[in-house]
Amino acid sequence: MSLTLYLLRHGQTELSREDVFCGAGLDPELTQQGLEMAQAFTAAYSAKAWSAIYSSDLRRTVVTAQLLSDAVHQKIEERADLREIAYGKWEGKTKEKVGKEYHDDYVSWLADPAWHAPTGGELAVMIARRGLQVIEEIKQQFADGNVLIVSHKATIRIILCSLLGIDVGRFRYRLVCPVGSVSVVEFTPEGPLLRALADRSHLSAHLQSLPGT
């Protein structure tokens, strides 16, 4: 057997539905549809043997993780290092508003978020560093088995880039990660292998069709 990570993005929130910047500085609740996404994941994956469940300590991820936690009687390991990127002064704003109010910072961030942070926010390389610390903790503790990680859009994409050898500065342009999606990485003798990217087959057609990110 080998260690396999399931990286699940939390369910829909009002801010993901409205497509505004929502990072570590905001902690919205799941919408009813977001809760249904978490329920759908639990229904589809509760029969799998889980070695551990890890989650960001923000509400939207903990609530998403809690349903599976309750179903399989597995404690949630909350880690602040799995939080979303800190968007600083951009939190709660639309892309259009950020582009007007923080034009130069926004253009630089779009070009290379690895080394250009949102105004007052966090570099992608810092998310990579903290995210990989959790991955390393998991690898040290579990040689094999299935581990769920419930996290956020940018954080999951940055972790995936780091594991797969993709330039972290390209995380926004190489990998998708809609709400309620799960990506699967297996640690093989040859290194991390992407088994699935942003799979949403556990969601109904209605949940998959909802607007937002």
C-alpha cells in the first residue's frame, strides 16, 4: 500500500458564490448548498478506510470536514498552516475593485503571485512552505492509507504545484479547484502521482452547476 492524500476544497460560501477575495482574514459560514456539498462528499466517501482527517481551522473547512468525521468516527486534526492565503487589504473585495484600488499590486500579483503578495497579504511561496509542513507531518506519521485534507482554493492548488513540480507562481493558471472538489495524490516509489484533479462526480448536477468559484 501507499499513502494517498485527498485534498478537498470546502463547500460553497456566500463569498465563493459572489467570486470575491476570501482568504485567511475572513471566516464565512457555508451556505445551504455548501453544506449539501459536504454531505454529498460524506455519502460518497464514508465507506473508504480513513487513517486521518486534517483541516484548516477556519469554519468553512471544519464544518465541511465534520460530516465525514462524524460518519467515520475520526477526529479532525486542525492545522492553521492549511488556512487560505491571506489577501490582506483585498479581503471581501471583487477583482474589479481590487484592480482599481490596488492596480500596481494586482498586476504584479497576477503576473507572479509566488513573489508578489496581495496588498498587505501573503506570498504564494509562504503558503507552499506552511502547507508542505503539514504534508511532511502526515508523511512522517502515515506510511500508507488514506488521509483527507480539507482546505481552500489557493492553498490546495499551491500544495499540488509544490508536490507535482509545477512553478508555484503558476498556481492560478495551471490547476482548477472549484468548491466541493477533491484532488487525489498518491505517494508512489517514484514520487507524488496525481490520481484525480478537482473531481466533483460526488456532487449532483445541480450542485455542480451553481455559480461562483
